[in-house]
Amino acid sequence: MKGGEKMNRRKPQQRVQRYYSWNEVPVLMDCVMAGQLLGVTPESIGKMCRDGTLPATKLGKYWTIRKSTIQAMVEEETKEGDDNQ
């Protein structure tokens, strides 16, 4: 590289863990994992935790969400989708 040139480095993409059964999902999860399961950003999950839309516990500076909470949200969304058809 010559003076002033910056190397174009791409951030390595994180591998998304895929779950095929609720038995594979950990009992407690962070905003990143909850976001992956719900199809939203971790920032959106954090906002939902802060405003009380998503029941969660704050451990230090991180939110911890129960699997049962996420599972109930997914099942409710699935039920509402079935009702609209």
C-alpha cells in the first residue's frame, strides 16, 4: 500500500446458528440469539426488553431472555397467521 491508501477489509460474517427443534435452543439467550429466532435485529430486541414488551432480566449490561418467552411469541405469531387465512 502506498501512502494514504486504506486496505479494504471486510468484516467476517458471523455464522448464524440454525435450530431445527426447540430442544436445541438454550434455556437462556441474549439479544442476538433472540433476534435471530424472531427475525429482528438485536437492537430491536433490546428496545423491546427496555420498554417491557419482551419480558427479560438484565444481568450486568446484557439482557437475558428465556426460551419459553420467545417460544410463546413465535407460537402466538404462528397462530395469528393461521387465523388470517
